[in-house]
Amino acid sequence: MMASFREINYAVRPAKSAERKIMAEGYRRLEQGWPLSSYRYIGMGSIYFSDFLVFHQALGIDRMVSIEREIEHRKRFEFNRPYACVDIIFDEVSNVLDSIEWDSRCLVWLDYDGKLELSVIADLRQLVQNASSGSLISISVNVEADRPPSNIINVKEQDEWRLNEFEQKVGENLLPVGLSGADLRGKLYGKQCWEVLNSTVIDQLVKRNGRPGERPDSILSKQVFHFRYSDGVPMLTVGWLLYSSADSPKAEQCNMTGGIFRSDSTPFSIEAPKLTPKEIRHLNAHLPSGLPVSRATIKKITLDTGISEADIQKFAAVYRHYPQYCEVAL
Amino acid sequence: MQLQAKLVNFGKIEVNNHNSTMSENTIRAAPTKEFFIHMLTRDVLLSRAIIDLVDNSIDGAKRLRPQGDFTGLKVEIRFSDTEFSIIDNCGGIPIQIARDYAFRFGRPRNAPSTTGSVGQFGVGMKRTFFKLGRFFKVESVSESSSFEMEVDVDEWLNQEGETDSWHFEFKRYSEEPNIQGNDIGTKILVTRLLDEPKQSFGLNGFVRSLLSGLAESHALVLEAGIQISVNGVYLFHDPLELLQSHEIKPAYKEKIFYPDEPNPISVRIYAGISQRVKEEGGWYIFCNGRMVIRADQSNITGWGEGEGVVMPKYHPDFAFFRGFVFFDCEDASKLPWTTTKTGVDADTWIYRTVREEMIHTAKPVLKFLRELASERAEVAAGHRSISTLERSISKSPQCAITKLQQNDTFISPKPPTVTGPKLQRIQYSKPIDEIEKVKKHLNVTTLQDVGSRTFDYFCESELEE
């Protein structure tokens, strides 16, 4: 397999870039419950370390671990280490998660390029099993639907193929009950991935908590992030706050609801229309205006610029986070 | 035929009873004596049933010597084609326990518990008697009392009455304290043996499996000094050991579930490596010292979890692996064992929780064993002169688990670090004459060159940079 950092420049994927900033904003809410300085960030920094840059700069987190499997390129990774506080561990994710000491609160983001599969589920299980109260764990996967091979033309057979393919990826146990191949077509695929990830968290917490009944040390989960975005391939990010029953008031204080937060199956869509710098400046001048943008404002902007209402709404949802690119000579 | 006649007869009594004591809207649910005698005895192997009887002796030993030193205590089992006996000097059964609990079917909720007892479901002893024969005699002398009872099972079956009137009778009893410590113990005799035990008792294989079953189930009490014999043959046991050296250190974890509540459950987990024996590799689980699972290589103990991604399926490469789990609780009913004590109840929360911990503890050991296997394969293929990991295993001595250093995670040497890109071997077969043609064309002499040159050719001409 080609090392993915050689295929993708993570810094210039605009939706991803916006997602990082949105997550930083989400993380900042944790300060209401637990001091941000008490957190450790665990991520997969590649050679760009874009997430490490944002979270160190924006949140001041100074204990950071980057998991990296490409040990052959060790030198390059170490050369690109952005701050001295970033510890790069060269090993498979599951081995690193095995060896980490879990006594301190963590922000973990397992940002996979690939699709949801058994190893991803296994890693998520390990996180849910171990993360201490106050930790926020997130996982990103590619949710592009599987394409049946061209020799399967019959729609029914295509659906059977989809179901079979999905079952092979996620295993029989976590397959949503009553799932049919038609539920895995195109855009529906991401919803099923979300279902599987959520079942994984619930299932693992039952194992972790042991004896039925809530006690002060029982760990609870609350979904806080649910993003969908695409820089070419559709991606899904889900994040959960894990907290002990005793820490429920703290979790409550963080008030991770509304805005960028999502606690259910409806994702927050990070999607920006293609706009020129001039259009962006013009739109910014009318923002913030609350969501959805009022009819009067839309009418005015559309009249001035010709930008469609849908594009205006999309832009208004992410305008603070969406990057703008221009070429500079370094 | 005799049995059928009795069932019909018994049914009649029930009908009569029904008419006299029950109202029209009551549905009968009371069990029958036949149920206990015929159904319960089916669930258990004969050798297991006899091991259950030894559990009663062990419980006596635990009452007598709560500190756990069983030196001088004995359990002697003897059998022939006419009778079965088990004699111990393990403290006897106190008369209150005999009167109110020991011979009841099922353990009442308010029964006093023997600290860390192995008998808990209140079925073991009776089940074994019924499985063995139709007459049994129990004589027991404890520090505070003594009793003797005899039961003719056929007569007992013929006694009429509802379940709350079921009873046995003491032939003789005394509640005088006994001063002579020597006699303190229990003697059990079963006669009028049924055909199945009569036949089994003559089989060498049965005696052998009983010996090994006892040695395994009671490995820990044997270690504590008790002597158990079968027809005069004393049991030996292999002590539980793992390899330990400065390079290899087994993992040890302990956890007490709910220490602030009455009867907390203590769990200890050991995972490491031992000699490579395919049948011995796996997990061993003990409940209050009784081995309930032996060398398990199935999903019950986590093998193959998450379709093999979370934890791999058992494989001969893992034959070095040994894991020991000890569940201990003063209240034996909280332990995750099955009634036959030959397995764990995987649906209990305690086992589900501990199983996750077992998987977590085992993973570093399995990772090491995989690295070891790939080193051994490289040595076998001639790519490497020596396996450093294998060498460190051979330098590590066995250590009794009670004497291990206590490390949270398994410690093992790292394989020598790989330099350059990771390599993988490819192997395939092709017709010899085609290979010869390619060899000639490439102007090479070895098969390895044929493989790598054709691969290079494909990479150069077909792949983009």
C-alpha cells in the first residue's frame, strides 16, 4: 500500500481544514467541565501534523501523541515534528492504544482515510474501553458506497452484493438488524456506518461497565460530533464524550449541544460552495446573521451577487472555519 | 418398566393432591422427585459428579482451615463393581448444615456460606448419589456434632407428599462436641450401583480421566497440601508456571469488584508463555480455586474476537501462550461458573467484563508470539541464522505463578528493528518447462532470480512512479 501521506496533502483539503477548526471549537467547550490543560491529544499527524498545529495553537494542549505506522520513513516524520511536545510513536494504532497509559483525559481523533472496517471498529472499542472520564474520542472514515462490479446488472443482485460487502467489512455482530442492501446505496451508506459506530460504543460500554445499574464510576457516552464532508470522497466523523456518572454535572456544564454539535443521526454538514474571494468578502459582510439566514438578507445578497440561496445557507454554516487559499512564494 | 409404573403411580398421587388442596385457578408448578433423580443426573458426566463430591470435602477443609494450609488433610475415593466410597478427614458436615441445607435440592437464599466455597448450587452431592446408586449412607463427625443417615432411594421415591414435605431421616445423631480431632470427617458409601457407574468403574480410561479431572480441578488445593487418592493412587499435579527472566516477564493484573460491598469479587489474571504444547495453550479459569475451564482456545475466552481483528483465532503459533484467571468470592453464587463447574457462564456481567481484560492482557503476548513465529520462519527459510526471540525464551526458566514479579503488562524482547522498506515473501508455482524458458530468456540460474526479475519487469513497465 502506498503511504497515504504521499498521495494527499492534508493541509489543502478545505473541508478537512474546516473540520479541524470546528473540532477545536468543540474541544474548547470542555473547559467548562475540565481544564483543557489536563488533556492529552492523540491523533494521526502524518507528515503535515495539521491537527496538531491547530490544537496546540488554539487550545494550548501540550501533551500530544501522533501514531504513525510508516516506520520506514521515520526520519521524515521526525523532521516534520512541528513542536517538541509532539511524541511520534511508530506502530500500528491498536498496539499504541494497548501501550498508552489511560489515566489522564484524552482528546483522541482516529482520522482514517479508509473505509469503516473491522480494524477501525477494534480500535474504537479499545478507546471506549480505556478512555478516562472527560475524554472526547472521535473517528473519521470514508463513507463512499461500495460499487458493485460491472458484471452484476440486476438491481437485486447488486443489493445482495452490497450487503455482503458491508457485512464482510464490519462483521455480522454489528450489522444493523433488518439491514438490506438497498440501505447501502450511495448516500445512504454513511448512515449505516454511523449506526455501526454507535452500536460499537454502546456495546463496548456495556462490557466496560460490567454489573448492570448505574454507579458513580459507570462510564456514559454522549455523541457530540457528527460531521459529513467531502473533499472529493465523502467522509464521516463521529465523536463521543465519555464521562463517569459522577462527572455528569461537568459533562452537562460543557453544554455540547446546538451549533456545531450533533447528538443524533442528522449530521452537521461541512460543505462550502465554490466562491470567489470577492464573493466571500461580500457574504462575510452580511454575517453572522443566525441560521438559517433570513429571507430578506438572502434576497438582498442574491440581488447583488447572483449567488443561490442554497450556497448562501451552506456558506453561512461554516464561514468562520472555511479556509481560503492563495498561492504564495515561500 | 418399574420406573414407568412408578411415574404413573406418582402422577396419581399428584392428581389426588390437586383435588384436595388446590383451587381451580391454580396451575401446578411443583417439581417431582423423579425430576431431580432423572433430569439432574443427565447434565453431568460421572467423573464430574465424583469431582463434585470432592468439592464437599474441600469445602469442609476450608471451614476447618480458613488460613488455607491443608497439610495432613486427605480425601480417599474407592470404588469397585459393588460399591463406591469417599472418606475424608476434612472437618465433617456440621449437623445444622446437614439438617437444613446439605441435603436439600437447591441452596436456600439464607443458607450460611462457607468462605470461598466451591459447592454452591445445592445440587452436587445429591446429584452424585443418584447418579451412582440406589442406596447411600453418610456418616459425618464435625467438631460440634455427628450424624449418620441412610437412604434407600427406591423407598424414598415411594414416600408420598408434596415437595415441602420431602425429607430424609437421621439414623443417629448427637450434638455433643467431639474432642478427638482424628475422627473429624465424613464417610460416604453408595451401594446398589447403577449399571452405568458399575461399568465405568471397571474401565481403565475412566479411572484415568477421573484422576486427571481431579488433578486439574483441584490443582490449587493440591498445592495447598491436601492429599487426594483414587483406589489408593495419589494424585499429582503440575504446578501452574510461566516463563520469567529479565527479558520475559508475564503480565499480572488484579482487580476487586466492589470492595465496599459485602462479598466483593476478586479477580486475578496472569498471561505469559510456557512450553510450546498445542493442546495446553490457551486460558485456564478458576472459580474459588476450582478449575472450570482448561486450555481454552475458543471465543469463550476471546480467541477470534471481532472476526480475528481484536484478538486472533487460536493457532499453533500461540501454543506457547498460557493465561490463568482466578475468580474468588466468599459468596460462591456470584462467581461466573456453570452448575456443572465445567465452564463459565459467559452471560454474566462479571465474566463479560473480565473477558475484555483478558483480551487486553493477552494481546502483547500474542504480538510477541507472532514476531517469534516470523523469526522462526525466516530461520527455517535460511534468511536468518538465529532467532533472538527464541533464544531469549530458551534462557527463561519456569516460575510458579505465585512467585512471579508483578508487572501490569507482558514484557518481552523486541525483534531486531527492520531497516529499509518492509519486505514480504511471494510464493507461487508454475509449470517447469515455462520456468525453464523464462530462466533462459532472463539468463539467470535460480528460481529466486526468476521471481524477482519478472516482478521487477512488471513494476518497471506497468506501474507509474
